Amino acid sequence: MKSKNQAVFALIVKSTIVFLPLLLSVGIASGQSALSPSPTITPTPVLSNQEREELARLRAEKRIQQQVQSDFNSAFSRTTILLNVWLVILSLFPVAIIALFWLLRRVVIREIVDRAMQQLQGMENLQNQLTTVKQEAENVIQEAKKINYELEQETTALQQKIKSEQENVSLLTSELDLAKAQVLGRLETELKKSQENIENLESKFASGLSKLEFDVQQQREIALENLGKLVSVMAEELSNLKSGMQQQQEVAVADLEISKSEFTSQLFKWQSDAQTQKDIALESLTKLQSEFADNLSELQRDAQKQKEITFESLGELDKQLKLELSELQVDAQEQKNKIVESLTVLQSEFANKLSELQGDAQKCKELIIENLEKSGSEFTSQFSELQVNAQQQKILILEKLERLETEFVSQLSELQLDAQERKDLILQELTEITPESIPEAGNSEVKEEIQEQPQQPELTADEYVQQGDGLFSKRRYEDAIAAYNQAVKIQPDEPVAWLKRGLTLGRLKRYKDAIASYDRAIQIQPDYHQAWCDRGVAFGNLQQHQQAFGSFDKATQIKPDDAVAWLNRGLSLVALEQYEEAIASLDKALEFQPNSPKIWDKRGYTLVRLGRDDEAIASFNKALEIKPDYASAHYNKAACYALQRQVERSLLTLQQAIELNPRYKEDAATDLDFDEIADDERFKQLIAE
């Protein structure tokens, strides 16, 4: 820009230098035309009147001519000045046009720069708006989660209230049952008391009978004559007592019958001795009969009175019990109706609040979705083409790189095989050298060593594979690879040898060579399930998750009941951020291994990525139920709690994970999932210990 300005200024200076003489000449000409010639002084002769008139006329004409000449000169000078001005203007016109164009160019450039800056600012504003919209969306999502959490808490509180009300109802029913039991207990106690009174009466009656029997025994010699009559009278009286005392006197009657049978058996023995005292016994028996009848009548009266009293008390207790039961039922029904009404009111209020919250959340969600769709459509329309082109170029580059890698790996494997063959040929040639071919000037010790060296026997492919397996178990991976190379050299169409060669290369982290071996095994046997699985693992270690997914998918097609293949397929989908398909794959793995804590843990992690935190917590709990010391499940569960901002649960679960595996202390310090609780002092202390 500075060079252009200097050129313009130089052009202006040159034009002014060129037109300066013209301007100066015009000024000189105008100055000369303005000067009039000076008159010469001549002597004035004497003139006549006619001559004077002629002279005056001539002078007037001369004045007119001078005035015309001066007017002409002034007009001519004006026209020359105007012409000079126009010439200057015309000479400066291209300079002015150039300057004008330069100024227009600067204005246009400034306008373009301003518009570009405005567009950049617009892009930055759009990006800021996108970030703000994303943050608002995240905030809204968090608020929605909070609302859901609050609703869950309210529902739990309502459930607890309902449970408490149910417990109150159950307490009321238990109290009713207790009241019933108490009333029944009282009735039973009253009945027991009445039964005890009856038993006391029966015992008194039995004691009286025993006394009578004792008196009869004392007077057995006198009472033998009238025993038959006494037995009949006693039987009649006992039957009357049985009818009066109802069922509760059956025991006493049975005892009396037993005593009567015993007594009669004894009486038959005593009849021979009691014959002499019949007369005396008759008199005593009449007296005893009268006394016994009086006692029985009194006893019957007392029993009837007590019976009436007990029946009256039972009736009163029954009435009181019925009244109390009716009152309790009325109170329970009223409380039940109140509880039901309060529950219906709470339910209606909760439903209204829930519907309002859902409506507000739905409106916010729709607004956010509309804003996101608008901004996303504008943003995606601008970047979709770039992404498509970049993706196509990336795919082409990856394909070229894969081709080059496969070609390089195949060439490298061939070179390794050729080198191994040359090495074997050299070793065979060395072993075939005889001691006679060695010059006599050599040392005798070297001759003895060559003579003592046994010739190495040739092995079969299976023997080389077994040898490689032994070396693999001893972690001598390089020697194992040499053995497997010999096996595939002898028998190149054996897929197992190629598979084991790939496994050993994978232990040495030579994943590309391992993939070449797996490809050779699959080329020999396309449905080789293990080769597909190990190929997917090698691609996963190379972070080529799309190829890993293809390998695991093929493995599940060959063997659909392999839970490990389904698990690895799901993990590759998680790495590709295809979480829904990953969940389906992990669920398929759980069908075959439902007690695998690793599968449950990975399923919970994937659900966290989808924002389905409650299901994720359930999966983590299932993994810990199977294996309580599974540290990964504790850690992922703590991360899920951190995303939910449940600080206490997150810290407690994270502490358990760190106690099981201290490595998670470093992971938690850099994990973005713990950003919500990163400012908490307890979290800082936990990861700093």
C-alpha cells in the first residue's frame, strides 16, 4: 500500500511540474495586455474649429477603439485563463480518477474486511450461541433430572406417607384385634371364674359326699339294709344336679359313678357283716336323708343364683363389647374415609403438579429442540460438506494405508520366512560338515567339539507347534515365533499354527504382524471363530474400532452363543459411540453369561453414556451383587452418582473403588465425569491421599 501511495504522489508532482510553465505564461500574457502604450509629447499647433471637431471625433473613435481593444484583451485573457484552467483540470482528471479509484478500492477492501469480520463475529456468535444452547440444554436436562429426582423423592415421600397411613390402619386394626382379644380375655376370665366357682361348688359337694361316705363307712354295719334305697335316691338327686348344672357337672357325675361302682363292690363284700345293723342304719339314714336334701336344696339355690349372676354379667359384657366394637368400627371407618380423602386429594394435587411440570418440561424441551434444530441445521449445512469430503478423504487414506500395511506385513513375513529358511540351510550345512574336511592345522579341541556335536533331528509341524506352545508358556515369545515359523513352513495350510503365531506376536505388541497371521488363518479356514475374535482384539489395540467391530460381528455370526464375542462387539460399538447397538450386543452376551460382573459393568457404563442413570445404577448393583469386590463397577457407579450430583454416594462408592484398586485415584483426578464434585474438599482429600 505504501508503494502505491508513493507512485500516486509522484504522478501528481510530475503533472504540476509540467503545467507550471503554462500557468506562468498565461499570467505574463495577461500582465502585458494590461499595460497601455505611453503617449509621446508633441507640440500642439494652432487648429481651426473644423480641425478641432475632427480631432475630437478622432479622439472619441480612438477611445472607443482603445475601449474595444481593452475589452477584447480582457475577454481574450479570460478565455485563455479558462482554457488554461480546463487544461489543468483535464490534466489532473486522470490523477483524480486514479485517486478516486484508490479511495474506492480502500473503501471496498474495508467494506469486505468489515463484512468478513462481521461474518467471523457472526460465526463466533453462532458458536457461542451453540455453546450457550448446549449449556442451556445440559442445564435443562440437569433441571429435568432434578425435577425427575424431586418427583421421585415426592413419590417416595407419598409412598412413605401411604405406607405410614397403611401402618396406622394396620395399627388400628391391631388395636381392634387387641381390644377384641382383651374383651374375649375378660370374658374367658369371667367364664373361668364361673367355672372355678362351679368347680368349687362341685368340690364342696364332693367333700360333702366324701364325708357322707366316711360316715357311711363308719356305720356300714347299720346301713347295709337300706343301701339299695339310698343308691336310687342318690342317683335321682345326681340326675337332678346334672340337669341343673348342665355340662360342667359331668366330671363330678363320672367321679360319683366311679365311686358308686367302687362303693357297691365294697358293699357286696360288707353285706354279710352289715345284716345285723339294718335297723340302726334306717334311722340314721332317714336323718341323713333329710339333712342331705336340705343341703342339696341350698346348693341348688346358690348355684342358680350364681348362674343368673354370671349370665347377667355375660350379657352386660356382651352389650359393652358390642358397643365398643361398633364405636371402634365407626372410628376406624371415619379415619379410613379421612385417609382415603386425603390420599385422593394428594393424588389429585400430585397429578396436577406432575402434569404442569410435564407440560412445562415439554414446552422447554420443544423450544430447546427447535432452537437446537435451527442452529444445528444452519451449522450442519455449513459443515456437512466439509465433513463428507474429509470423511471420504479419510476413508481413501485409510484404505491406502491398510493396503500398504497388509502388503508390507505380507512382504515382511515372507522376508522373515526366507531369512529363517536361509538360517536353517546354513545350520544344516554346518551340521553336514565332517571332521575330515577341516584342515589338519586346526585345533584338536575344535575337531572334538564338532565330532561330539549331535546332528539335529528334523521335526514335524505338530512337534514345532508343541515346542512353540512350551516356549509360549515360558514367555519366550521370540523363540516361540521361530518354532511357529518352522511349523507354517513345513505345513503352510495349518490355520492353528498361524493363529498361535498371531497370538505370540500380539504378546510382543506387534499387532500388525499378528493381524497378517490371523488373516492367513482366516484365508485357510474362513469360519475360524477364534481367529476372528483375536483379529478383532488386535484391531482394538490399534484403536481401529471399525475393523474390530467387523471382526467381532463375523465371530458372532459364526458362533452366536459366544458371550465373549458379543461383549467385545459391544465394547467396539461403545468406542464408536454407537451406544444403543452396544446395549443390544451386551444384552445378548448376558443371555449366555448372566453371572458375568464385567458384562453388567460395561452395560452400566454404556447406559451412563446414554443418560439412563437409574438403569445404569441397577446394572452396577447387579455386578456388585455377583462380585462385591469388583472395583470397576464401584468406580463407574461413583461416576454415575457424580453426574447426578449425589455427592455423598459418589464419594462413598469412589472410596470403596480406591480401596479395592488404588489406580482409580489417578483416574478420578482426570476423569471428566467427576467435574460436578471436583470442587468438593472431600473429593480433593480422597484423590490426594
